[in-house]
Amino acid sequence: MGTRYEYTITQLTTQTSSIVCSFSPVPAGWVITSSRNTSVCLGARYEYTITKITTQTSAVVCSFSPIPDGWIITGSRNTSICLGALYQYTITKITTQTSAVVCSFSPIPAGWVITKSHATSACLGILYEYTITELTTQTSAVVCSFSPIPDGWVITGSHATSICLGAVYEYIITKV
């Protein structure tokens, strides 16, 4: 007969912060802001402090935190408050901007492309950061070859690049 555990679950309706076991799902719109050793979560080494991001336009999260839709990673630094991780990330909400500089491991929002890459000192643990641009009214664009290609866009040409470090080519993309 194996080991059996009981779990206590809580509905997060009015809270903006909570402590959860590391194996707990993190609700959409919430991020992990710290972790510590646990004595109340049997079968887990850590418990997490999770925070609901509602009115903030930036936050500092543990590197293993989920990144909510519409948020990008703009920096990373060493951490002492996220046990089990080397880094914390600074995340920023995309609001009205149409371009941004992000760490190369950042999620790229739908409809955005990578137009440049360059050396970084703001993103510990990696060599490059990307300039990303939202495709709004354009019908064509030049993007780095490792850029996501949005739905409804096709590659119509390519040429050598000097502004996309880590790539040999840039692509010309066109909206169809």
C-alpha cells in the first residue's frame, strides 16, 4: 500500500497573494514571486508565494513562474528569494507600446515579430536581447530569421543580416 496524502484547497476570490505548494497549479493572471522550503506540503520541497497581477504594469517574478499572456520579460537578475532558481525576471505588461526590448527567452506576443537582436547586459544567463515590434498597419516587414511569423503572413524573400546577432539571414514577410 502506497503513501497517501490529503490536500487542502482554497478558492482565491478576494486575495491578491497566497502561499501554495510547489505542485499547485498557478491560476491565470497570477505569478510566482518567491519560494521557500516547506514543512506543510508533504511530497514537495518548496512552497511558493503567488501574486495576482491586476493593476501593475511590471513585476519581478521567479524564473519558473508562468508568464501571463500580454507580458514580456525585460530583464533577469540573480535571486536569493526564489529557492530552486538562479534568476528572477522583470516582466512588463504590453499596453500601448508597439515595440519593446526583451530577453531572448521572453514569450513573443501574438502579432509581434523580432526585428533586431543585440548583446545584452540586462538579461543574465543569455547573450542576446531582442527588439520586438507589433505588426499593426504594415503589409510587409523585415524580421530576423528566428522570429515567429504571424498567422496570415508569408516569407517572400531573405537576405544577409547585420542587425540580427545569432542569425545569418533576415526575412522579408508580407501580409496575405
